[in-house]
Amino acid sequence: MLTVEDRVAAWELGSTAFGYRDRPMGEDWSPVKIGWISWGVFDADGRLLAKAVDLEQGQWFGGRVVPSCGLAGVAVAAESRNRGLGRIVLTRLFAEVRDRGAAIVSLFPTTPFPYRALGCEEVGALVHLSVQASALAAVRTPKSVTLRQATEADIPFVHDIYRTIASAGSGMMERSGPRFNDTPAELIADYHGITLAIGPEGAIEGYASWDRGSGYDETGSVTVYDLMGLTPDATAALVSMLGGWASVAPNVVLRLPPGDPALLQFSSIGATVHKRQPWMLRLVNAPAAVAARGWSPLLSGGVDLDLIDAVCPWNAGPHRLVLDGGDGVLEPGGSGAVRITERGLAQLYAGAADPATLRRAGMLTGGEPRDDDFLRTAFAGPVPALLDYF
Ligand SMILES: CC(C)(COP(=O)(O)OP(=O)(O)OC[C@H]1O[C@@H](n2cnc3c(N)ncnc32)[C@H](O)[C@@H]1OP(=O)(O)O)[C@@H](O)C(=O)NCCC(=O)NCCS
């Protein structure tokens, strides 16, 4: 584990790898702080050659928060790459985060290959969609909804709306804990606007957080970080507000979960992908990951799995997945009839791929058609979404 003594070496390794060497290191910057632990590999002379950061966070699956490690800041010194140091630091990090109680690891990779070699797989992508403001202006403003800027007193309601939507999704971040401890005043200061949609009864039914880019010619833009509507009218009012920028900011960049109801209100013909950031998942404690999430209370039954996992060997071997009354258990034992790789299990867990796809990808073998039916039904859920880049 890195300590505050390693701060200069860690900053130099990270800033060189990710291209911010010109930025001065903050006086209070440290590779270790609450909710943020760094791991490193040193050479015999004590030089830091590789590092990786564990961010303590949680992600929603099946209506429950699964304790998670956000993997970030993975860097190996230029002269030491391709010699197995990335593997060493990440293998150790997986064991350490499991010991501190994380069940899963997620990351936004700059390259998938080293992570695939360690059992992670892409399960979703954070997409910034670029839309003509004029397309949003075509959405009519509902008369029942009024808009106003958020004040500090409104921020708890804003968090509630986000949590209502995140808790119904797969993979969305739980925005509390050390990484999300901005005060209401700080949160309001983070954006040019947090617009609230107020319903006919006076309740906050939606919000949009946004920044206005510079200029008012054809390059003018508004970037929307969250657009969260609980009702069709709240969503329409917020979309229509964004359309109102058309004369001075003709481009709107929207960060939306896949299939969000806002996408059902305007024409996305001509919309382009402004930025796409895939994210990957790995189960570092498979029984804990199964126990922590929610499952359909309508499905009871089990399947015999054989988990392949060389990097986290405590996960490996025959296990029986049993679901009952909305809870899941993964216990050692059973026939191990259905063999599944770490990457296959990550895809299944997130609901990113079904058993038939995993068989074609070579990540699932053995078992009976009934096993595939059970797994497809058990892991079916919303398309995985993660809006918070780290
Ligand atoms: C990405 C990085 C951390 C990998 O570290 P590394 O020490 O070079 O990787 P390793 O030698 O431990 O390789 C681990 C595995 O990944 C594979 N791998 C590594 N880089 C790869 C690449 N570019 N393409 C395909 N496979 C790759 C290796 O073959 C190895 O697999 P194996 O053990 O099954 O043979 C390192 O190259 C780096 O610091 N790059 C610049 C910063 C960066 O991109 N960081 C990642 C941020 S998400």
C-alpha cells in the first residue's frame, strides 16, 4: 500500500502516464485518503514502477447497493511495461479489495486487453450523445410543469430523484460516501445550472444539471450531466428547456443511460456519439456479489456452476447458485455442470450478455438448455449503465 511518503513518486508516475505533468501537485494531494487506497510495485532500489488505485464505492444491482472498487490510476513506468508489473499490482489489488469488503471491481479502461487477461470484461459504455438543440425544441413544454433553479434546500430531493432512478438500474453508482461528499452549496457551484421540474402538486419531479460552453455561434453548446425525470411531463419540460438554447447554443451534449425515457421524446436522427467510454466489470468475491445484489422474488431455483478463475482462485471451482424469494446464494459444491469464465460471469452479472451469446464467445460451456433458461431469467435486467466517470 502506498503511503503519504510515496506522494511525489505516485504523482509523477500518474501524471506522466495520463499527460498532466504540467499541472502542479496539490499541497494536500496524497495517494491515500479516505475512500482512496493506492497499491504499488517498487524495484530493489525503492523506485515506484507500477501503481493502481482502489476507490471505495457502491453500485446498484437489483435494487441493492453492491460494495465495489472503482479501479483507477493504473500506470506502469514506460521502461517497465509488458513485463508483468501491471498483472502483479492488479492481482494484489483484487485480493486486497476483497479483504476490505468489495464484491466487484469496475473501471473505465484506456485499453481492455490487460484487464481481459485478468478476468474483467466490458459490460457497458458511458455515452455522451450530441444532439441538435432544434431537435429538442420540437418537444412541447407541458403546462403542468414549471421550471426553476435549484437552491441548497432542494439538493436532498435532487439526490432522491437520482437514487430512485439508479436503484432501478444495473450498475449505476450510489452517490454517497467519500467520493460524493460535496455540500449542497458545492454541488450547486459545480454546475452552471441545476434546473428543477416542479409537478402540478409542487413536488420536484425531475432535474437537469448542465454547463453552458463558450461562444454563441454554430459551435455554442450546452453539456448536460444528468437529465432525470420521474414523469413524462417532467422529462419533456427539461428537454424542452434545453431546446430553448437553440439560438445561441445549437449543440446539446447529453449524458443519458441507455434507453432513458428522454430518448423516447425527441428525434435522435442525426444525433452523433460525442464521446463513448466503455466500462468493465469483474467479480472479486463471487459469493458476496451474489448475496449483495437483489434478484427477482418471482424466481426460485438453482444451477450448478463451475467458476473458472485463476487470478482470484478463491472464486474458482464448483458452486451452486440458488435463488429464493429475492435473495441469492452462491455456495461451494454441486456438479459444476455449467462452466463459466470470469469474463463470462462479469457479463452475466451485469446483464450485458445472455447465455447463448456467452456460449458463442466461448465463455460458457456444458449444462442443459434448462440451465441457460434459468441463467437468462435470473440475470435479465436493465441495460447496464454507469454515468459517473472515474
Ligand atoms: C496498461 C498498463 C498498465 C499495462 O501494464 P503492463 O505492466 O505493461 O502489463 P503486463 O505486462 O502486466 O500485462 C498484463 C497482461 O495484459 C496483457 N497486455 C498488456 N498490455 C497489452 C496490450 N496493449 N495489448 C494486449 N495485451 C496487453 C499482457 O499480455 C498480459 O497478459 P498475460 O499476463 O496473460 O500475458 C501499462 O501498459 C501502462 O501503464 N500504460 C499506460 C497507462 C495506461 O494506459 N493505463 C491504463 C489505464 S486504464
